[in-house]
Amino acid sequence: MFFQCVMLAVMFIGAPHLTGVGPAKGGDTDPAIKDFNDRVQRYWDLHKKVEDAAPPIDKKKEPDPAAIVAHERATADGIRAARMNAAEGDIFTPAVQKILVATIKQELSSGRGATARAMILGEGNPKNPESPARVDLVVNAKYPPNAPLSTVPPSVLLSLPKLPQGLEYRFVGRHLILYDSKANLIVDILRNAVR
Amino acid sequence: MRKTNAIAVITILAAAMFSYAQNIQLPMKKDSVKFAVIGDNGTGDKPEYQIADKLTAAHQKFPFDFVVMMGDNLYGGEAPKDFGQKFEKPYKALLDIGVKFHATLGNHDDPSRQISYEKFNMGGKHYYSFKPKDGVRFFSLDSNYMDKKQLDWLENELKASGSEWKLVYFHHPIYSSGEKHGSNLELRTTLEPLFVKYGVDVVLTGHEHFYERIKPQKGINYFIVGSSGQLREGNIGKTELTAKGFDRDNAFMLAEISGDDMFFQVISRKGETVDSGNIKRAEKIKKITTSR
């Protein structure tokens, strides 16, 4: 029943509302960026519909961590069901990949590029040997809760297109992922984004 | 029942003994803001529990109202049982008497689970501020993901907070003598101009698994409290930054704000005071005024 509601919700998603998305450094006239923003927004609209249909966390009672985890899992399951055929590149399209890779390369070649690179590939990166868990790079896969999340340098974040709150750029090794932090889900993957 | 009573008596006696051993050097003024600082604590291992016991004992002499957590609140798994083992159990005595914990996110923390967890008092947000009393405001940042939205929020909050004591806390230190990580220059470039512009008084961080007080930088006092569970022994390198460092044992901090003074005391797992002092806010204002 829950998944039927989700599917219905997906069918009725209207035009994207472009609040909270857009490039940080201009470029919003670039068709590839505009298309990326639209795809991001469509995903986020779906997320919101699915999350609203998931068992709520009772804000009046002190939430048990189990209720938080159950809510997160139901949201993730609903999104997976709605995006059953999602594949790499659905949001990070080839056209936008070129732009994002070039943007990251430019930031990592700047004056503080070495620090930013170290920040990306350092301790918080789940590919680091000290990481307690490995992350399987698969669209719709759960991001392991015991794996660290990479720290993203502000210089890189400020140059990439903005995302809605709850959807984040993170790195796994040199690969950039689009990470749904509320559902703990890998939404898309841009391989070898750090070159 | 008899066994439970015996355990309770032993716990109270042990806390009283610890309390006796810990010589609190803070002024404990009436109407002051009293708080504690822990960081990188969420291992669920023995040192975390030992520090928690010391913190509980300290509370008997120095009744702080809240604890700020510097991130890496839960290492490893974050299943419901981990919230119990790595947080609720070690700090049970404090939670039971209503001491509030205000967490910030570290690189080992799962934001989706922790921001909604009521006992971390994050209000479902990655970054937030709170005012324990008129004239004092704390700002918790997510240093893992410093995007434009967060920077805009911080600037607006700092601007709106006027002449209050401004204490900012987040996980990654922008000044550090740690050999493992060191100063995070990326974050420093982004955050320090805002701290200076809006007169931030104190910055508290973790990430490095030791305690370090940094010599004031541009009029701002920086502390690293990252050894309340984890410890990286002997990791403080020789730099010009250190005012005081302690990397031989786990530690936590107690602090008290009264008028233009912030008093602090850092206590090790053995109950030794490893650093203490007083920051005068008025001097800082004067210094800034003079330099302009």
C-alpha cells in the first residue's frame, strides 16, 4: 500500500519548483546546468512525496532512535521502488559531468587546491585505509551508516551547482556521489571526478 | 532490589570520591553560564565511560546546565543500540538529572540519524544556534559540508546576535598543532573572516584526539577538545600555535561565563587539572577597538 501511494505520488509530481537549486557561480544559462537543476529538483520532489508517506517520527514524544531509523528506511525503500530503473548518469548526465569535472579540476588547481584535495581524499573519505566500512558505488544503494562521509571543501562546494537541503555532494575515493542524506541513499555517481 | 540499592550506593560513593579528587577551580558565580565540553567521545569503549564518570562527578561540584559535543558523537555503527551503548549509557546520570547535550556533526557521524535524535538537541538541523542565557550565544556548524546556505545563515546569525558572547563550535579545527591533521586551511579561509568581522570570542573544535589551547589568533580564542573518548597520544607537534597542549590522556573541559569573563578548566581521565584560565571579553573588545 505504501509503495502504491509512492507510485501514485510519482505520477502526480508536477512541474519542478526551482527553490534551492542552481549554480553557485553563475552558469545557470548553460543548458546542461539547467537540465541538471531540473533533474535534481524532480528527484527532490519525489523524495518529499515519499518521505511524507513514510511512517512519521512523532515529534511530540521523545523519538526512539529505532523510529528515526525506521523512517529513514521507509523513505529509502519508497525512493528505490519509485526509481527502480535508475542508472548512473540519470542526473549526472554526460553533458553536466564535463562541466562538474572541469569545475572541480579548476578548484583543485587553485592556490589552496592542495589543501582541498587533501581534505577530499583524507581521513573522512571512505576509501581511506582507516575507514571501518566500504561503500559500494551503486545507484539506489544504502550508504553504510558506519562508513565516514567525506568532508567537502568549501571552495569546491561554493563552485558547484547548489542542491536542496538534504541532497549533498560527497566523495568516495575520487568519485563524486549525489547523496540523499535524509534517506541515506546514493542517488547518482560521477566516476573519477577528482583528476 | 537489594542488589540495585547496593549498586546505587556504590555509584554515589564513587561519584563522591571522584568529586573529592577533582578540585574545581572555577568561580561558580551565581547566574553564570556553566557548561562542559566533550569531543570525539562516541566510541563506547572504557575511556569514554571513564571520562563520563569524571564528568558526572564534576557536575556534583560544578552544576553545569549543558554539554556541547564537538562531533564524532557515535563511531562505527549507528543502529539504535549504538545510541544506547555510546551515548545514553555513559552519560545516563547526567541525562537523568536534565543536563542537556548539544551536538555538532563530525566526519564519523550520520547526519540523517543524529540531527533528529532528541537527546542531541539539534532540532533536525545540520547547523543551529542557541542562547542559554541573555548575552551568550552558541553557534553549532557542520564543518563537513560548509555550503553557501550555511555560510549565509552563519553571517546572518552572527550579525543579529549583536554584542553577545559568541561561541562557535564545529568538528574540524582551523588552528591545530596536530601531526595527524593540523590546521584546516580550507575552512580557515572561509570562516575566519566572518569570525573576525562579527567579533566571535571563542571557537571550540574536536577532530584531533587531544586537548590544545591555541594562542589567540586575531583576537579569537581557539580550543580543541577531541579526546573525551578517543586519544592520539603524543600527537601534538611543536608549533608556534600552542598555548597549552595535553595529549597523554583523555580529557574534557568545564567552562563558566560570567559578565565579561569566561573561566575554563580542563580535567583528565585521572582527575588532574591539565589546563585552566580566564578569557576576558572586555580586553578583546578593547583590542579590536584599538586596532581599528
